[in-house]
Amino acid sequence: MFETRAIPEAKPLKVLRRATIVFVIAFLCIGAMSTYRAWVQVRHLELRSDPVLHTGSIVETDVTSSARNGIAVRLELVQGAHAETLDLLKLRGNELGFFDPRSKQAGQRVSLTADHLGRFKPGEAILRATGTGGPEWGRTPPPVIREMKVQISK
């Protein structure tokens, strides 16, 4: 049953079989990395600001994306039931997202104006940065949220 072949395999067929095996293994490795990148689209999200917000305060976010798909980062100021979007950053994915493993980084910097803060009362509030990836394989990954308690002063 497990004896040697009666007719030896031709050399071009051996080369073709080995090349096919190498090709399939390479694609399986690329696919495994790409699967992880589709699952974890927002790799890092950081929110920075002064603890007391006033006119001229700077609010910054830094985001790192797996770049398999596009992501959006929404920066909001929330006080009780009142919430307003301060800025929206859209970061595109790589052109060949399946094959290109390079991540992308971006940041947004918002200088608060009297118009931004005029609709809020002085007191406690929450700064929130929400990073949302795009749908992959019928699944939209959960958003990555960073929050920071701040005081609004006028």
C-alpha cells in the first residue's frame, strides 16, 4: 500500500507541485494577517486635553488604523443630555487592503471657540473620542471609545 511509485514523477511536475505549495502557504500567511487586521481595525486611539476647557483650549486625538478598511473618529463634547460633535476625522484604508499590512496614523486638533462652548453650561462634561471601523465579512467591529472628564469654564 505504501510502496514507492512504479512510475517516477517527472521533474517539471515536482517543481510545479512545490511551487504551488509555496504559493498556497504564502497566501495563507497573508490571509491570516489580513484576517486579524479586518477584526481589529482601530489599533490605538488617544485623547488629550486640558482638564479645564475654556475658549482657546486645545483638544487632540491620535489614531492608528490597521488600514485594511477606512475608519472614522468622532470627537464629541457631552454634558448631561446635550452632546455636540466638535470634529470628524475620516481615515482611508490602503488601496490593496488585503495585501498591504502597513498601518496608517492620523491626528486631529481642535481649538475650542466661544461658539463651541456657548451652548454648554459651566460645570462638568465629558470629552469623548469614538473610533469606528467599516464593515468586513458582514460584521462591523465594536467602536473604540476614549473618554475624559473635563470642567467647562467661561
